[in-house]
Amino acid sequence: MDSKLVQASQMAVTKKDLFEKCYKFTAARDLMDRGIYPFFRVIESAQDPVVIMNGRKMIMVGSNNYLGLTNHPKVKEAAIEAVKKYGTGCAGSRFLNGTLDIHVQLEEKLARFMRKEAALVFSTGFQVNLGVISALVGKDDIVVIDKMDHASIIDGCRLSFGEVKKFKHNNPQDLDRVLTENNGRGCLVVVDGVFSMEGDIVDLPAVYEITKKHGVRLMVDDAHGIGVLGATGRGTAEHYGLEQEVDLIMGTYSKSLASIGGFIAGSKEVIHYIKHFARSLIFSASPPPASIAAVSAAIDIIENEPERRERLWKNTRKMIEGFKNLGFEIGPTQTPIVPVIVGEDATAFTFVKMLEAEGVFANVAVSPAVPPGKALIRTSYMATHTDEHLNIVLEAFKKVGRALKLIR
């Protein structure tokens, strides 16, 4: 056969448009056409208990602004003053020209706050998990994670060269089984402190005892625990009295700390190593001055205004009790994250849009964020919600729940 014909035939067989998957993706547009698409909704105001969307006031129960600090005058003023002094960006990575004195000062403050020897700040919380896990877990190592750990932990594992194993959600016995099969390799166990969809808290005492038994290292992603749990708001490890026992504690700024970014806290030697091997730190632009200053101010408020956390927990107890009294299934939540489990994805999408019509902004979570058939409405609460706000939310849930025949 003519060589040109052979080449043309091969090209005809192998040629494929990379964008074909994009053209075939219709699921989101189908929801848009049905008027029940619940993502990328545009908010026109600050993340307060009441927000503006499409010119309408909405009670916000879909924010992680647990302590209500994103619009706090002291936090905003700190950010403004930082911009005046340092400008809007650092124009480089921490590794090279992007380390300001306020980065170092915040790291020192975070280390004291978390009661660790050292801390290291990153530009996003997602990048913390990408950088830390991939830096520490090498090709001869193993990383063991909870089945329901955050996506950033999963992606950090994917970037590492080690073996990845999962254990059943919040099941220390299954963790023990997995570690028994480890064969003495270097091992990092990574768990969420508070699981972001279900709102339950890791059984950290049991997890710690098992990691101690097997002689492996323990890291807690406390994105949703810092500012919320513990006698002084230092998170899950403080909640259980295990701050010195946990090797590494990761936190984000986009929840209680009122900004964007993240950090890892631990021993000086380990943080020093991560600083020189975490690619997501070395090859990313440095956190902007306004973000760093805002976090520093937020930490001061957490330490000086414990009444905020008390109000948060008062609101949390009210909503957990309120949803149970209405007959909703809320799962094992123990935190200001209160999921209302509705079942099928379509029901969840419809539920959220009906809530929106009632003036309530809540989030939806469907598979793979939650198990199939366990779609939920994810609600979360702030210290700055009033009883009036929360009563309106409960009434809206009651009305929608009855209309969809989920409750009587």
C-alpha cells in the first residue's frame, strides 16, 4: 500500500478533538434550563448574615464565615493599612522576593497561637495540602487518609510519589487494619478535624493512639475547626487536649480567619524541610499583604473576644435542635456545619432554589462530594446570625420540606 495512504489512514484512526468532552458536557446546562442550577450564584455584598443577590436580601446560611469576621472593622482596617504600606501584591514567590516582614510576623503569631514551634504560610489552603503532603511522602513511603477527607488532601496524595491508602470514614479500627499492613514504611496519616460536608469531628484521641501504636506521623487538616473548636478556638487538637501529640496542623484563612490563604504548623525541623521542598509554596506567588494583615487581626479578635465563639455555639445548638424537631435528617454533625440530607440530587437542586425563593441562601452537595443517594443541603452558621435570622431559616426549611414531602 502507498505510504501516503497508510499515513492518512492512521491519522484518520487516531485523530481526536481534545475539546470533544466539553461539547458533550450538558448536565449543568440541563439544570440551568430547568431553573434549578445552584452554583456560581452572584453575591453583591459582604459575607454577612444577610447578603444581596439579584438586588434581593437573602439570609446567608452557606458561608464559612463562622465568627463573622470578614466584614469586621478591625480586620478591614488592617487590610487597608497593609495595602497603603506594601501595595497590592508581592510580585514573586516566598522563596525569592515575596517574603515580607509581615509574612514572618504572621508565621510567628500562628506558631504561638497553634502552640507549635513554627508555622509556614501559603497562598491558599488547597496549596498547603498539595505542598506539604507531596513534599513529605516519597516513593518509599505511604500516606493514609480518611475516605471523606477534603479534595485538597486527595490531590496532595496524587502529587506525592508514595502509596496512597484510605480507611473507612472516621473509623479508627479500619485505620488500625490499614496501618497493620504497612510493613514499616515511613507513613503519614492525614485526617480532617471537622469534615466539611457532614460536620462531624474526627475521633482524634482514637486516631492518635493508633498512629502512636504503629509509630507513624499524624497531620490534621483543621480548616473548619480553627476558631470554632477548643476552649480558646485553637481547633480540634485543643478540643481533645492533643495539641502536642499531633505532628502537623494545617489551617486555612477562608473560614474563621476572614481572608484567603493557609498555613502548616509543626516542629521547626519539619517546617524548615517543607519550606524548601513544597512546590506549591516555592512556585506560587506570595500571599498579598492585605490577606496577611487581615489574618493577623482576626487572630487577635479570636483571642480577645471569646464571646463570638459562644454566640456561634448558641446558634449552632438552636439550628441542630430546630432541624431535628422539624423531622429532618441531619446526620452526625457536631459543629456549625449542619447538613440537611434530602436524598436524590434533583431533590437537592430543587430544594435550594425553593429556599432561594423564600429568601434563604444555602448550599447543595451531591455525589461525589457525598455518597450517591445522600445529597444534602449544607447549611453553616455564624456568630453574627440573630435569632430572627435563624427563625426565618427554619420556617423556610419547614415550608420547602413539606412542599417536597420530606417532612410532615
